Amino acid sequence: MTLLGPAEIRDLADLLGIQPTKKLGQNFVIDANTVRRIVKAAGVVAGQSVVEIGPGLGSLTLGLLETGASVVAVEIDNRLADQLPVTVQLFHPDAPLTVITQDAMTVTELPGTPSSLVANLPYNISVPVLLHFLEYFPGIETGLVMVQAEVGQRIAAEPGSKIYGSPSIKSAWYGNWRTAGQVSRQVFWPVPNVDSILVRFDRAERPGTEEERLATFALVDAAFQQRRKMLRQSLSVVLGDSAAASARLEAAGIAPTARGEELTVRDFLAVARAKA
Ligand code: SAM
């Protein structure tokens, strides 16, 4: 089976009269080796159900189907969503594909309980859409996404580093993340003005309940809205005042003078749970 290259991508775009839009983060992969690399790094196997966010013209979709996996593809642009089954039928007749034409941020049900998420994400919504899927679909055990390099490094960052922040901690709620290699700008059409990176995800047990997650995320947001401030100050916004914040932090075994970038997701959860 063949994958889409530069000529096929141009032909499809011409056929559909598509001018890729920045608003929807439409940078299409035109390189079969990159597609195979993503599929390999994702560890997709035959018979697996995979959800893909933003299939576009189908570059990655065909690579996923090539393994014998089934794909549920969520695409907001109805011209692309309508064309996808036609393209797949041409390259890989009768492959198990379901297309959902919808904003991925509003998807709350998926057919076939996908166990993996593989996507070249639209970079303007990459973190929120990832968190949304991990929250709504606990059956997703692993994932491999291509995102803007800076964003991927933030997601996978460890406490104490300059880039560690809200995306790192919120992602860590759902599992373990690591970067899995840079991707050249030249593999996209149009060529984006940012670098891309692969990020791998493996789900781990959630550290707390849904109520605790919401409380933890509210603390994380407050801590990183004023990331240079000590937690007794930054958390006073959500915990009342700095005395209340200090008491709560101490009850959780965290120094009130610490900064958010020093805390793990479990530390933030401890603060959410602590009764001062
Ligand atoms: N997967 C394709 C590839 O690798 O060539 C396309 C990736 S492109 C970076 C992002 C895709 O996400 C586009 O097809 C775009 O239309 C789609 N998209 C953007 N926002 C979306 C949303 N909110 N929900 C679903 N799809 C979206």
C-alpha cells in the first residue's frame, strides 16, 4: 500500500479547492517516512482501535490503517472529513475507518473504545484537546502526538526546569510523557514557521478523584498565573489570603515559600486535599 507524498497532497488539495488555513492549524504531512516513524513510535498494532484528531487529507490515517489497526478520525473541516473515506477507499479499500465531523473539543463519545491516540495536532489547541481526550476517554492507554516543539517540551518537562508549568502538571495527572524526537519543518505543506516534536504518552493510574482533579487544576492555574511568586502569595487568590495559603501548604508538607515550578502533580494534589 502507498502513502501520500507531496504530489498526492497537492492533487487532493486542488481537487477539494483547499487552501490550508492557519486558523485550523492545517499543515499536512507530505512525507511517508515521517508517517511511518510516527506510527512506529506510537507502537500501533493490528486489530487495535486508534483515535486520530485532525486527519486532514489522510497522511497519517493511511499509515495507521496500514498496520491493520482501525481508525476513528475526528475532523472539524467538513471538506476534509467528507473526502477522507474516499481517499482511504482508493488507497486501502475496505479499511476500518470511522470519520466524525466535529470539533474535537466537543467530542464526548467515540465508537469502538480506542486504546490509543495518534495525531498530528492542530497546534493552536494541542494541549486542551489532549487533556480533553484523556479526561473523557479513560480507555486511551497510550498516545503519540506531534506538536509544536516548545509545547511538547513543556508537556514532558520535569519539576524544577524553566519550562515546567501548567501543561506539564495537568498532563502528568493522566500518565507519563516523554519526547520522542524532532520533526523537520520540511515534511509539512505548507511549511510551518515553528519546529515540531513527537511526544509519547503512557497512561498511569489517576492520582485522585474527579473532584480532586478540579481542585488540583485550580491550584495549578493560580500557581502559574504568578509563577515567580511564592506559593503562599500565588495561591492566596484561590485559598482566601496568604495566611490561609500558608496554613494549607504547611498541612500538606510543602514550604509556603516554595514556587509552583518545584511541585509535582502529587504535591499539588496534597495541597488540594490538605485540611489546614
Ligand atoms: N493529520 C494530518 C496530517 O498529518 O497531515 C493533518 C494535521 S493538521 C496539523 C491538523 C488537522 O486538524 C487539520 O486537518 C485541521 O482541519 C484539523 N483540526 C483543526 N482544529 C480541529 C478541531 N477543533 N477538531 C478537529 N480537527 C481539527
